[in-house]
Amino acid sequence: MTSSTIENRDDLVSYLETALALEHATIPPYLTAYYSIRSTTNSDAAHIIRVASVEEMLHLTLVANVLNAIGGKPDLTRPGFVPSYPAYLPDGADDFTVDLRPFSPEAVETFCKIERPGSAPSTDERLLRTPEGRTAPLCSSPTAEGMRFYSIGEFYDEIIEGLEEVAADEPKLFSGDPALQVGREFFYSGGGDVIIVTDLESAQRALRFIAAQGEGLDSGMYNEEGELAHYYRFRQLQLGRYFEVGDRPDAPSGPALSISWDEVYPVKVSIRLADFPAGSELARVARDFNADYGAFLALLTKAFNGQPHLLQEAVCDMFRLRDGFNRLVCNPLPDGGGLHAGPTFEIPAAAASDPPISPGAGETARAVA
């Protein structure tokens, strides 16, 4: 890549909006795998997936803080924010499919691909053209049409470098309302603290933290806080054993993990509303779940737009969706094929068109039941 794809503040806003959608896009696959696990089984796997989901919420918050710091407006309700699954992410020169899957070796392999460290072999290969006729991956460039990044890590490197270049040209780049920043008092994650973004240094630190916690790209297996990167946490599920400090990347020496791949509801992969019988009770439950998930995204949008106290409620609500998940994953589809229902994450247009709440509006957010 010979030139930057970020030239001004508007370009940065576009990239950060893409980053917000990218970080969220991992949550539905993680939650689908998590809730497909039968109750009281696979506790090791359930814990690993649950912690990763909470930390993706931290990543959302960090991106929102950077976006607010430069005067952007985080909106998780905008049309197209939630991808249509299967979605696609880069795996070097190729792409891979991200499906909504029950907990399985295939799901864990997908999670490892999502979080896998990856640096382009050369600067010119950081940005690649998406082949004609192929669906663009989720970390495509929003400013260079038809181009996508070699990896998620390279995508974040572009934003970090772009921030530096634009800040040099625009001294007032970080002029967003400080009251919109979400501080550590509003969100706690065992895997890291929320970073208040006020300038170039704090913005770069927030974005580097996201890349390091996911891929472990620059800091190795562990980030600066000593937490195992997501990629290596998921590798534990493949290797059947926990990592200990000092272990080689493919040779964990800690306690064995207990995994039973059969103690899982056989959810139909990337199920869509069209797969449900028209007018059926299951179809109604699926639509209700999608509406509830849309309300969850609206709650997050309010939290990132002047009501940060709602973030803790939103994190809890992500797991209060259990009832909606269970009403789907515990029930076989009526076609007799043996596969079970699952959430489709097709968010209703009404939820997608709900605008962000202005700071100080004082509205009470609807809790997701």
C-alpha cells in the first residue's frame, strides 16, 4: 500500500464506524455458541466464550470513546450495522466465513480465525482488492472502494496511523464533548479497563489495546495487563489444555479442559427467518428475539451518546437474552430434519431506524428481557 486511505476527519469517522460494526459482529456468533451449550455442561468452554463476549463489549466501548473524542456519533441502530450471516473476514490473502453456529470444533476454528494474529508480508499487501463477485469482508476500507485489509490487525494499524496523520493537520481533531466518554466507573471487565480518550496518545492506546487483546499481535500471547489474548484462549479449546505462563503457543501445559461436543443443541447454521414455518410460534419467538436484540443495541447507543450509566445495564441485558435464546435453541424445527431453531439477528427496520438519543434527553431505556 503506497498511500494512506485516511486523509481527514470524515475518513476517520468512517473507519471508526466500521470498527464499531466489526467489533459487534463477533458477538452474535459467540453468543450463539455460548447459548447452544446444554445447561451444566462444558463449563470451561462456556466461561471462555462468555469472557470473550464481555471483552468485545469493552472493545465496542473503546471504539465509541475514540469516535466521540473526534466528534463522531456512535450509532449501533443504523441500517446494516448488524451483518447478514454468514459474514466474511480476511484470512491473509483469502477470506473465511463467519457463521452463527452451535458450539462445535467448526465454531471454535472460526473463533480462532477471527482472532488469529496476522501481519501482511509487505506494506503493499496490507490493502488488497476484493475479487469481483465476492462479498466484501467486514473490515473492508470504507474510503477505498473495493479494497479490504489483509487482517483485522492491519485494519487497526491503518486507523492508528491515520489518527496520527490527521491530528498533525487538524490540531483540534480531539474536540469531542468529554461528557460523552465512558469511564471505568461505568464498565468493568476483568480483561482490561476502559480508556478515556482525550488526545492522540490515548486514542492510539485504546485501539492498540483492542488489537492486542484480540490477536496478541504486538505483545505476544499476553497483553500488557498479563491477560491471555482471545486467540490463545480459543486455542485452548482446540488443544484441550490451559496455557501457563512460559508455554509455547502450541504447547499448553496447564490443567486439561473438559469438553463434550455432544452436549450441545444442534442449532441450524446461520438460520434465517425464512427457515421458520410462516405463522408458527417459533417464527414469532424468533422475531421477538430480534426485536429484543434491537432494543439491546439501542440501549448501547444511548450509553455511548451521553448516558454512560446505561452501559452496565446493557452488559447485563446481553446475558438476560438467555430466555429468548433458550426458547429457540431448545426446540427442533418442525421439518423433521433434527436441527434446532436459533436466533437470526435480523434486526427489524424500526429498531434500525431509531436515532441516537441526545445527551441529557433523560429518557429511560427499555431493558431487554
